[in-house]
Amino acid sequence: IRFRGQDIEKPFVDIIATSLAPDSAGVAALGEVLPHFSDFAPLCLRVNLPDPDQALRALAASDAVHATPDLLIVARPVAEMLELPLDDRYDDVTIAPCDPAFAAERVAAIYEELTPSRPKLAQWATPADADSLEDAAEQGLLFDVRVDAASAGIVAAERDDSYGLAGFCMQEVAIDHAHRGQRVGVAALQRLARELPSNADDVLWGHIHPDNVPSLRNAQESGRKVVTAHVWVTPAGYGGMPS
């Protein structure tokens, strides 16, 4: 049992592993676990599904459950990212190592600045704090993004093997208002890819809410692709996760 955003009014059962196939019948059968968590009054399940577009279409056609995406997982092998053409802004953008306290302060300010224009931002992502950025810093993967020697934001990753993906997870990419919408984020991610101490099969991956269109566009334009997704699955008789 888990709680979305640590809100006790939004309990759900997170399916970490299952022997059932990721098809309509398998997903529908997972609903049988919900009564075992009845003390928590879960609203729905969360299931990780590969090829989410096809999976969601199949679930919609089956009428067995209601399904909506929660978080998309975007990934690509680092070796492939390094072969992509460099963005036009690549030479204008540099990244420099920084300490977690500085990075956390910058990220918090950027998120606060974004909130008026993206009122649902807190449902999509929360700013990384100094503690959560410590591992990235220790691995040499926490950077201040700079344009013309001025700080433009923060980019960070750390080693994390999950969802069958071996490689590095994006911990933060936050670009301030003065530099947003200018492909600075794309260039910063290309710079980051060149700093990763990757093996031949390592990937760079991360979670992005499907409504967070700017972040999803930034990830895709820097080379990553949607490979799997966390999906809210609501069997008949359950309330479902509020939007």
C-alpha cells in the first residue's frame, strides 16, 4: 500500500512484481489483490506496463478496468544518445560540478517560480533537496547549467537500475525562467550524457508525468523515448485516483 503524494486520502496498491502477463486479462486479474488491503480503503492499483500506448488502447477496448497513465518512463541507451546530432545550443551551454546545498537552493527557487504558470506542478514533481542530490554529487553527476558564464539551472543524475533498465536515472533538470524555452535543457542533457561513466548497455532514464509537456518534450528532443509507464488501474467498484 502507498499514498499518492503522501496523502492518506489517496491510498493505492503498488504492484511491484507479478507473474501475470501485462495484457488486459493479466491487469484485470491483479484487481483481486485490492480486497487484501481493504483496511486502507485503496482507490486503485498502480501497474507498470511496457509499450503504454498499445497497452492503454487494449485496456480501453476490454472494458475490464479503467486505466490512465500516472508517470511515463523515458529512456535510451547512452551510446545511442552520444551518436545523435548536437543541438544548435550545445556550444553555448556548459555544465560545471556544484555542491548539493547550492543545487537544492537553485532548484527550489526555480520550482517556486514555475508554480503560478503550472499549478499542478506539485502533483508532477517535487524539487530535489540537498539530501536527495548527495548521491548525484558523490558520483560526479550534479551540475550547474551555465549560459555565458551565468547559472541557468541544475541537471543531475545518479546510478539506478530499475524496471529492467540498467544505467542512470535523472534526478533533476530544472532551467530558470530567463533561459526556458531556448533549448538550454536539451543542450544540458547532451552535456550530461557525455559525463556519464557508462557501460556499453547503460541507459539514461527518468519519470515524467504525461501532463508535464515541457519536460516530456525536453526529454524526447534530447533523444529519450517512452518505453514503459506507471498506470492507474481501477476495477469496477473502486473510486480511482483523483486527477
